[in-house]
Amino acid sequence: MTLKSMTGFSRAAGSHETWRWAWEIKAVNAKGLDLRVRVPQGFDAIEQDAKARAGRRLSRGTCYATLTAQRDSAAPEVRINIAALVALQEALAQVPVSDGLRPASLDGLLAIRGIVEVVDAVDGEETMKAVQAGALASLDVALADLVAMRETEGRALQAVLAQRLETIARLAQAAEDCPGRKPEAVRERLARSVGELAGAAPMLDPARLHQEAILLAAKADVREELDRLVAHVAAARDLIASDQPVGRKLDFLAQEFAREANTLCSKSNDPALTSIGMELRVEIEQFREQVQNIE
């Protein structure tokens, strides 16, 4: 299965008769799903449908979908007001024509305001419905291309995350095998600490010192943290193998990883174990940064 990233870009165009349009979609990271659709005047009727279509294909990220549409110039429609022209002719017929006044010509009558009207061609309802349907079909193409791009990026991220998890698992095993965690090493450190304290303060009760040393050793034990790190690695591997949106779950797991690594470092009283814990923290932070881009 393939993860999907939250980033991507796509473009799809179409046309119908004198209309041409194009969708551009840009997606970026976000905690949830934020769809922002912009359409030009005359396409308001498809805005909600466009959002619904995007919502069915995407589950996370901020998505900007912008539609641009242009209508090619069409031959204007010429309308002659026949009724007004006839009325004007009848009125002129009542005017006596003298020697210095010539009868009205047709071109003169047509030049009178209101007789001839030139109007831009207007698309009918059926044409606009076809244009809007075509625009939505182009949106589906753009969304499919966007999803394909996010899947391509997701495959690359999946490989990176798998490598990070492998490193985290290796470091957890190194912490498990750290010589400083061996019982004999712990006993040696405790004996040395008790001896130093007893020598510095002879009046202290050796039995009490021994008891306190055991308590300190218990507090410094990182067995639970290592067990949880191993469990988190297994859970993360299952998630990145899923075909469902898992970005939020992986983000939560990354926080849990960081918590265990921080606790391990704070509990550690062995330099080698502390060094491993610091490496874990660096690797987990890089894992977390990559997870931020997963849908």
C-alpha cells in the first residue's frame, strides 16, 4: 500500500463551443482538511459541488482550487425595431416635402437612435449547463492528477519513514544491549557510589545507603521505555503499510517516540546509554518532520 503526501499541484483545462476554462489546484500541509474553491462570475452554481468532489478525494491538507473561464468573442446580434421604423415612416409621410427637403432615406432612418440595436450574443440556459458540467468534469481530472502526485510523493516518504524506523529500532536494540545496563555494571556503580558516600560520611548507616542506592537504581531503569519504543516501532510499521490516511496517527506516535527517548535520557546514569538516547532523539525528530507531510 502507498502513503499519500499532503502537497501537490495539478491543472486541467476544457472547452465547450465559445467557452474555455481551466482548474488549478494547489495542496499544502494542514492539521485537517480545508477546501477553498474560487469560481468566476456565472459559475457560482457549481461551487458547492466542486467542494464536495474535492472532499471525496482528499482527507487532509489545505487545498486551493481555482477556476478561470473565458468566453471567446462571438458575432453580435443586430436587432431592428420594425415597429418603431414603421411608425417613423408613417409619421414622416405626414410631413409635406418642399423643394429644399429631400425624402428620408433608409440609411438615415436606420441611423436614428432606437431603430437599430447591436447586442452581444447571450448563451442560453442549456449552453451554460453544458459549460458548467464540463468544468466539473475537468475538476475531476485535476483532482485525479493531484491524488496521483500525492501518491508519488507518498511512496518516497514511505521509504524514508521505513528507514527512520529501522534506525530507531536499531538504536533501541543498542540501548537494550548497552553494557552499562548489565546487572554487574549496575552493581559496580552502586557499590562505588555507596563506598564513596560511606567514606565521605562515616556516620551514615550503610544499610540505609544500600536501600537508597537500590531505589536510585530502580528509578534509573529504562526497561519500560525500551519496551514501549519497540512497540511503537511495530505500530508505526503497520501504519505506513496501510492504505488509509494515517498522518495524524503517525504524528501521535512520533510524539510518543520523543517522550520515551526523553525519559530514557533523563533516567540514564551511564554515558554510553545517554549517547544512544541522544541519537534516538535526533532520529525521532527527523521522523516527526517527515510525518508532518503525510495525509
